[in-house]
Amino acid sequence: MKLLVITAIQEFSKDIKLMLKKSDIHIYSYKDVLGFRDLSEVSFESNWFAGEMDESQSIIFFAFVKKQNVDTFFIKADEFNAKQKTMSKIHVIVLNIEKSN
């Protein structure tokens, strides 16, 4: 059993739900969150908005899944990210579950 954690901007939530379904992951939890990026290290020339703090409406998903389903989801997320013309991407991590009850 693995713990799959997915973060993205709110606009990608429907796409993620479809990818989960196509990866045979039908049980998951999700929560709206406020994403944050500290832009204080970015030069003002490359930061069009010239602000130091960038917040966005984001979403986080959690799912306990089998290894083969994790691999399938990673492939789908990579394909989705490769097609994006925006800087925003779907971020996916997987954690091993040592013990569960």
C-alpha cells in the first residue's frame, strides 16, 4: 500500500479526478488549500507583478493505493504536465506505508 499525494491549482481538480478514475483509484480525499510562493528571490525584471508573495487557490488529494495504480497515475500526470502551456503543473509524490490499521 502506498500513500499518493497530489497538489495542483484549483483549475486542475476535474482533470485530476478523471486521472484518478482512469488509474482505477476510486477512493480518495481532497481539500482546497491556499498555495503560496515566495518570490522575493526573483528579479523584478522577470516578476511582472513585482510583488514578493504569490498566493493561489490550490487543491491537495490523498489516496491509499496499490503500487500498480500509483505507476499508472504518474504516467497520466506526466502526460498532462507535458501538454500544459502554463507554469502550473500537477505535483505528485508517493510515500511507502510501513504500517496501517
